[in-house]
Amino acid sequence: MVEHEIDDKKSAVPFTARLIAYYRAQESRHEDPLIIDFFAELLAGDMTSYISEHKRASGTSDYAVVRTHHIDNHVLAPWCDTHKQSQIVLLGAGLDARAYRINRLSENDHTVFEVDFDIVNSYKANILKDEKPYCRLVRVSTNLSEPGWATELLKAGYRQDIPTLWLLEGLVYYLEQNAAKSLLKTAAKICTGGSQIFTDVCVPGLTLAEYGPFMRHFKWGLNKEDVSLFFAHSGWNVSCAYADDHDLGRDVGQRGLIFVSGKRDLSKLGATVVFATDTEPLGIPESELQSYSKEFLMSIIPEIDGIIHSYRRNPEEGMNLYLDFIERKRSTLQSLIKSIGSVLSIGHISPRLLRDPAMVELKSPKEEEAHIVGYFKALLFLGYCGTKEIAGEQFSSTDIYSEGLKASSFDSIHSLVTLIQDEIAKS
């Protein structure tokens, strides 16, 4: 079988999935293996012809093996040990056999979802039909580059109220960047707080490689210093490290690949700038900033009053109006933030301005009111500082800041609005 036939998703199992399984099988034969996968050889099938024609490919297994070892021991094992009930979702599962070889999955209550093309799932199901997984296993057949994948996952029994460990092993850089971002955002939206993620990304230079069974298919990459912000924009608070830092003495590519792990815990993103649009916001000319800020401030005051009134009458309707308000003001707010000051300066005005308010989890009416009031205060503060030409570092010495500290409910925010209007009228 030639390579292009193996890669045809409509007719056969993708070649890269079989090659990764082959690497696991070869590692399992080592005298001191990092991983042992008794199912890998069956899943890989006969790779003799390919390996004999591509001898270099047989020597590039270290990265895949180290990555698998890292996930097994430093991601999946602690997850299983600390969660009595959970879901583990393998996006782009390929020929992964963790459900059959990780005995920790038999402890507590875990469900593994393997998400991939139907040809992959059917092939694997047939090969392993006589084997018993350690936990409940559900295979979901879909195309991850298309938006409907989450619907298929939900139909298969995925629950949004149970913590989820998302494993995207060797996946995101094979998708177009926008498709990868969409996939990450969707995963964040459909899972509950405390859910976690592991994936790996490549550096931009590897996307230029035109050789090897893997790198010639890499579509995009990130520099290490850009990883946290990219994932924050996609709904994840992550940390990252070069694969070399976990290489266990193996050759993993000299700082070309990065392990990424973190949580969907958006309330703890701190000062990370996650409130951003997909396009770079336009700056406001300095000569127009004062009038622009005043116009912004005067336009949001009646909207704030309307949203509060609506929320008191019908919380669900009020929350929908609030979320629509956020979306409509997103571009304008980003332009103001960019023009008024640095991240540090904006943080002095209100750290809330550095987060996306639409991505915060709220569990009670009291939390909703506190969140809405807090964000409205942040917008009022920003508009006031721009109108009065007050630097963020000096804002805490103003009467508006002092009054704002007292405003913690819908009733008290009206006093703040009145004070701001009086201050602006004096200008």
C-alpha cells in the first residue's frame, strides 16, 4: 500500500495514525521502555514495506513516545487519581489504546470518548473487538475541522456538568489555525469549570519543513512566549514547556515542539489580556480621545440603566441583553483600551478590563449581579478616565474611584453614575 492510499480518509486509516502506533509497538519491545502498549502492533498493521523504504522514519519515534509517556504519567494518572467521576475526551484519537492499557481508568468512574473519523473508529473497533476496556468507552465519528463535532459528542452522551480532561495529542498543528482556535473555544464552552487540557504545538519554523511523514503536514506554529495568550483567547489558562524539558534523555527535536497544559478556570486568569477581538483594534488619534471617551461614556449610561431594569424584571432576559451589550461594545472598548494606556495602566483603572466578561462562570443570581455591577463600573471608570485625561496610575486618588469602591449592587451603581455625570458636566 503506497502512502497516498493510506492517507486517504475516505478509504483507509490515515498513515500518520498507523505510524504513531508502530512507534509505540517498537518502544514496547525495548529492554527499558518508557511505555508499554500491547495493542499497538495489531493497530499499526504491517508497516514492513514502508519502514524498509523510509529507514529515516524508524528513527524519529522519540518525540511521540516521550509525549505519550508524559501524558500517561504526568497528565492522565493524576487526573484519574483526583477525580471520582470524570470524562476523558481524546480529540483526534487515532489508534490510541489508553482505554485498554491504563488500569487507573478502572478506579472511580471515568468515561473515555475517542473522537475521530469513522474510518479510524471502525478500524480500531474491529481490531479490538475481543478486548475489554478499563472503563466506559464511547467512539464518536466526526470531522474535527468542522463545527458540528461538538454536537456529535453531545449526542454520544457527553455531559457538560462533569469535569473533562481534553487530550489533543498531536492534533492542533495539523488543522488550519482558525479551525484549531474554534475547536479550542468550543471545547472550553461545552465543559464545566475545573476541566483540563493537554495538547502540543510546534514552533513556526517547523511549518516550513517539507520532509518527513509528519512535519510536511504541519500548518501553523507558535513561539513559546505566544502560547499562553493564544490559548487564553481560546478559553484556556495554560502553561507550557519545551518537550526537551521532559525528554528523559531522548531526542525530541531541539526546542521545536511544546507541551501545553492547563485549566478551563477563567475566573483565575489574573491580569492576562483575554478580552480581544480576532483583528487588531484601531487606535484612536490622541486629539480625538477625550471626545471619543465622552461619547462612549454617555452612550453606555442609558444602556446600563436599561439592562439593570430588564434584569430585575427577568434575570434571563437581562443577562441576554448584557451579553449582547458586551459583544456590541467589544471593538469600541478594545480601541479605547489600546489608546488610553498600557496593560499596567489599564489594570490600575480596573483589572476586569483585561478579561473577557462573557467567559466568566456564574452560578447564582448573587454572583451574576456582582459580576454585572463590577463590569459596568469598569466601563464607567474607563470612559471617565479617557474623558478627564486621567492616567490609570492616578485614578485611585479621585472621588470617582472612592465612590466606585462602595458600589456593589444595582442600587448603589446609580449613585456612581450620578457622580460621574456631575463631574463630566463641570468639564
